[in-house]
Amino acid sequence: PVLVVDFGAQYAQLIARRVREADVYSEIVGHDTPVEQILARDPAAVILSGGPSSVYADRAPAVDAALFEAGVPVLGICYGFQAMARGLGGTVAQTGMREYGETKARISDTDSTLFDGQPAEQTVWMSHGDSVSAAPEGMKVTATTPGAEVAAFEDDDRRLYGVQWHPEVLHSSFGQRVLENFLLRGAGIEPTWTRSSIAEELVASARETIGDARAICGLSGGVDSAVAAALVNRAVGDQLTCVFVDHGLLREGEAEQVEKDFVAATGVDLVVVDAQQRFLDALAGVSDPEEKRKIIGREFIRVFEQAARDIAGSADDEGHPVEFLVQGTLYPDVVESGGGSGTANIKSHHNVGGLPDDLQFTLIEPLRTLFKDEVRQVGLELGVPEEIVWRQPFPGPGLGIRIVGDVTRDRLDTLRVADRIAREELTKAGLDRDIWQCPVVLLADVRSVGVQGDGRTYGHPIVLRPVSSEDAMTADWTRVPYDVLARISTRITNEVAEVNRVVLDVTSKPPGTIEWE
Ligand code: XMP
């Protein structure tokens, strides 16, 4: 693999993704990983990421110069560029001047490995305080910016390269080209890591891990668990049983999608547990959002555990015990919980509502090296229906946290219709991929006066919350065209008897969260 050394900012994941977009497999390792360990993995190249710190800061992570003598191609980015300059005997100056955001870089050598075929002036995205003031010996300086005399350098003989700006950020107009030039020309890597090759590899590896044993998988209706299940099903067929807990808090058509379309497309063996009444009973009279979440999580675990025990109990014990629990954990979860560099602890069980450890299964997480967009590609490759693969994020507690007030069957039914109408119109307007998600919220504890036909009504408002986001950490409200909003509003007030008002949420995150509860 190409190893991306993470110096602690949020850039390493983005770099790893961009490398994969160039069809080259990459993984992230912590900056405290010893060089021998990095080299032991026989990396095709190493990329040193940006980081928050100054190379002069207390306890600033340094780079062991042995890395530069090992003959492995290295690219230093931002902080990694400066750490590289220092490690190779150059000088990094504390200029006290910050260069932040977009600026123009002058490329002095457009025949160089990194900048081959690119214009002499390009927009780049910067974020640095210190600057390299003298390049290490043997390094050819290939670019400057207003704030950095040495903004890029390279040494083709030793295959060492560096840039001060962030090529992984889309604002750097030739950033991806710079990365690709490093990977394909500088490091001479063949770009063979394609979506179909990933799917095949993951299937083979799941087959090897599971062997003759049996596995179970909790389906949530979401993309990740569906793709994980499809993958393991492809690997071991009917040794896998999937459990889908229908808690009644799903949107219209979702349970059917899992029960019919998903099964038809993938052939998985599915057990559906109808737990709707159980969840309604447990939620009766509860309006506090956190309490709702706790109840839903707790009931979910109980139902799943029981189903898992039933399946284990019915399994043919002679040689085929249920040994594995399949989870749809993704790479960002693995990296964020410190497991990026190997087998270290992972954020287990997060997909099926925090299943307890005493379930006594070995976890298998076939997607733990993938990013979301890659999971979607693998899903398509495995024949998972598009409606599931392209599904918007939907919270585990479902519509339970989209009813402001306590949850009843009637309120769920009302919200389901309003939600279906909003989804239909957004889809019709071709906006599905522009919107990250659009919660539809029923203000069940609020009433407002309306007039319909000749009569006064006293109904409830529905809130539309369309948001655009990259990762749900921050979000902006989506400027949905007025005519689309008008159609949604007209249809909801006409077709949903209890609703006489539709309002639009125009709050970004922060300060508002995406969900209302
Ligand atoms: P917020 O509302 O915190 O949501 O801005 C961020 C993202 O997480 C989803 N979300 C949840 N997902 N269980 C989940 O599995 C939850 O309790 C939960 N709360 C919010 C939300 O839909 C958005 O995508």
C-alpha cells in the first residue's frame, strides 16, 4: 500500500481518499509508528500529511531521517513538507506570517515530476505559519508562493518530493494531478486498485476468515450494513443469516425494501423480527429526546440478542456454530478510534445500536478499510439495489427522534406520509445527490390555526430540513428551489389531514444540529 503518515490534523483521511481516487490503495498510519514498522509493510510510497503544529512546537512530531534513506518514494505535504525539509538538513523559519486559504503558486519547472503538464501559475490552498527558508541539499526548488519562497521541491534520484500547499484539497486546482504525478511518475506505481478488484478481494478474504463457520448480521436498512451483508453473503452464502429488527420507526417502504428488494437482489437469508408494538409500548409517554434514544437503543439490543440466540440455538452445532457477527464499520470509524495502524481497538458494535460484548461472537468487519463512497461502489458491484446504495443517512432511532413530542402510532403514520411526499418531490426534481439528507419533522407538541375548505383547522406544523454536507459534522441548509418547496408544501397540506402548515428550517450546523432532537 501507499502509507499516509497522519500528523494529527484532519488531512490524512482526505489524502488517503485522493490516493484511492487515483486507483492506488492507501492506508493511514499514526506518526508515532516507528520507521522500521512502516518499512516492514513494504510501502509503494509514503506520504507525510499536514498537521496542526509548528515544527518548533513543544513535542512536535519529527520524521526519522532513516525513512529518507530507505529508497522508498516520499511526498511531504504542508507540515510533512517542513518536517521533511528539517529531517534532510534544510531550514524552516518561523516567519510569524500566516498564509491561509487560496493563493497563487508560481511553478518554476513545469517539466518536473510533480508539475509535469501543468500551468506555470496555479491556484493552491495553503495553511501554514512556518516556511521552509532553505531547501535541503540536493533538492531542486520547483515552486514559490507569495508567502513561501520554497513552496515545493523534489529530488528524482532519491525519489523525495514535497509541497507546502495541500494538493488533497479541491481548492488546489491541480492538486489531484500533483498527487497522481507523485504516485504514478515519481513512485512508478501501477494504478490497478479498482472498485471491482476491491469487491473480489474482500469477498475472498471474508470467505477465508469465516471458513465453515456460520455468521449473523444485523441489517439496519442503511447502506453500510447492507453492503457488508451482501459481501459476506457472496463469500459464504447460506452460512450467513441476517436479522432485521423492524422497530416501526422506519420511513414508508423501507422495511419492504429490505425484505423484498434486498433479498431478491442478493439472495441473503433474512429473519425479520416485527417489534413494532414492543417499541411503541416502551416509548409511550416519553418526549425527552435523550430518553427516547436510550429506550430505542436498549430495546434494539434486546430484540437482536434474542434473535441471535435463536439462530445460534437452531444452528447445526456439529462443525458449524455461529461464530461471527458481521458489522458494517467503515474506515473513518476505524481511524477515529485509533485503529488505523493495525489491529488496535476499534469502535465496535456501533452499527446495530451498541451490541454488548457478551454476545460472544467474533466480529468481522469487511468494510473496515473503505470510505463511504467506496462502500457504495462495492455495493453496486455486488448488486445491492440502487435505492439502498444511494440512500441518505438516516438515524438509528429513526422517526422516533423526528417527532417533537411523544411517539404514537398515529403520529408515526402522519410523519411517514409527509416524509414520503417530501422524498418523492425531491427525487422528481433531481435533487437527491445534491442534498446530504432532508429530515422531515413533525412538531406534534405544537398546534397552529389554519383554514381549509371553509373551516378552521387546528393542526400541526411539518418542518423540512434539507441540508448539504460532506460528513455531517458541519452542514448548511440547502437552497431548494422555491417551486419544489411549493409543491411539497401544497401536497403535504392537501394529503396529510393533521398537518396545516409546512415550514423550512434555514439554520446551518452549527449552531443547529441536523436532526431536531
Ligand atoms: P446531528 O443531528 O447530530 O446529526 O447533526 C448528524 C448525523 O447523524 C445522524 N444522527 C444519528 N444517527 N443515531 C444515529 O445512528 C442517532 O441517534 C443519531 N442522531 C443523529 C443524523 O441523521 C445526521 O446524519
